[in-house]
Amino acid sequence: MVKISTIIPVYNAEKYLSVCLNSILNQTLKDIEIICIDDASTDNSLNILKSYQKKDKRIKIYTQEKGYAGKARNTGISLAKGKYINFVDADDIVYSNNVYKNLWKILKKNKCNILKGKGLAFKNSDNTILNDTMLNFENISNNLKNKNVDINTNIDNLVFLPDQPWTGIYDAKFLKTYNIKFSETVKLGEDVCFFMDCLYFAEKIYIYDDYMIFWRKKNETSLTNSMFENFEEYLNASKEIIDKYYKYPRSLKQIDIITKVLSNIFFFIFMYNYEINIEKNIRNNRLLQINSVFFEFLKTVDLSFFNFKLFDPNKNYFEYLKFQKNQIKIMEALK
């Protein structure tokens, strides 16, 4: 029986692929399969995969036309034979040789839809370990760690779990029953869409207070710069979630999840574009675009949910957001 199916989207990863594959093949849990989806690589990645497959038949290779990571992961989900599914990017490294064995022991004892663990970021340039608060459980209550947590009563905490798919392992039956897939229409932000799906349908999440993966941070610029450079993609991902869920909630639990996840998304997109040092007219234009996407949501959101302490305490974001909400009320009245 295949216990864990590891899905790896591969695109031009020849520099890092061997290290990634070795970290999986060296796992002490041997009942695994490694599904590698080559996304039309133009370097030597496919040849590296084939050379590894000759040595270890647990490696399965599939190719696709350029479709980005979301499509590759979806292909992997459809092909997976394991009881559980996890995702590893081709330039990342599984944290230790015993990670899968430790996870399997936990999964056998706990009936959970998802297990979420931590990631450890490191600089690609010099391997320096980074303190990336987005990958740990700083906002998760200690009394929930290393426990199987009920979503219905703990959603306020669980929305702060890292949304990256490689910080989790997922019950394959759960993913396939609810047809949970990655977005294939956005280049960035598909992780958030997938995490939203998981929270929307799951009942139990085990919070594994240990590391699962080393995340190679090749782009060492700040998240602020990432938000600036990829603004449209983040906004498109937000719109997809709003169109898919916010307009058609199914239960009180799901309404609560949608509200809190969207609050987080809006908060980061809004604040990072408010913070960044760009021309005033560009900033204002972006804020108008954000308001347009989040228009219906902003009419009902509770501003007290936002954690303004993460940003410059000398700037009165709260008052600015209240102004934005008043503007929306005026726009409504003028319709």
C-alpha cells in the first residue's frame, strides 16, 4: 500500500532537483510514491528525473504543456495512489529523513482531513536560515499545538496557519471527495485558493508543531516588493475566492471562514500597497482597484479583526479604512 504520494511540479529546476529528490528518497518511511510533473522544462530537469527513475521505480514522471504549478499539482492529485498526499516544490528540501515516518504515526492515530506543519526558510545565496513568521505558528494558541483540532470551534486560530501547500499533508479521499484542486487561472495566489477550499470542507486539522520542509527563498526581496510586482495576480486570486465562495456561502461555519480568510487577504494586499513607497497616483489607483474587488465584502467586514500592530504603529490605518468604508457608503447612496 502506498502511504504517502508526494507531488512535485518541476519547471527548470536542474540546479536544485537532485537535492530535493534525495531528501524524499532517503525518507525512512519507504511506502511512498513520488509523482513528478514536468511543466515543459527547457533545461536538463526531465533528464535528471529519468536518471533517478532508473534507480528507483517509486518515481513516476509525467509531462505537460506549460500550465504552472497549480495545473501540475492537480494532475498529481488525480494520479496519486497514496492514502495521503503532500506537495514539495522542486527546489525545496524535506526537513529530515524521519519526517514522513513521524507524520504517518500521527495520521494513523488521528482522524484528520489535513495535517499542517511548519516550514523553515533559507536564503538561496548563502543558505542562511531566515525567521519567516508566515511559515510558523506564532499566531496559533499553544493549547492547540500537537493536537487534532476541530475547525468549527477554532477557526479564529486556524485562519493564521501557513497557506503554502507544502506545509501540509492531506487525506487523499478528502481532496477527491470534495474535488479540492488548485486554481489553474492564476499564476500566483493559487496556494490561498487551495487553502480556502481545505478550510471550507474540513472538519479536523492536526497542528504539527515541528518542521516539515526547508523552503528555498530564491527571491530575497521583501514581501512588500512581491506585493508591488505581482499586484494583479494577488488581486485575481482574491477575486476568484470572492466569486467562488463569498457570494454563495453554504453554512454559518463557512461564512465565518470566508469572512476571516478574506479579511486576512484584504488586509495584506491593502496594507502592503498602502505602505510601499510609490507615486501617490499609482497607490490611489491600486487602492481603488482593491476596493472594487472587495466592494461587497468591505460593506460588512468588522475592522477590529485586523492586526494593525504588524505594520507601522505611527500610521493610523484604522482611520483610513473607516474612511474607505464611508466612501463605499457614499458610492452606494449615489447608485
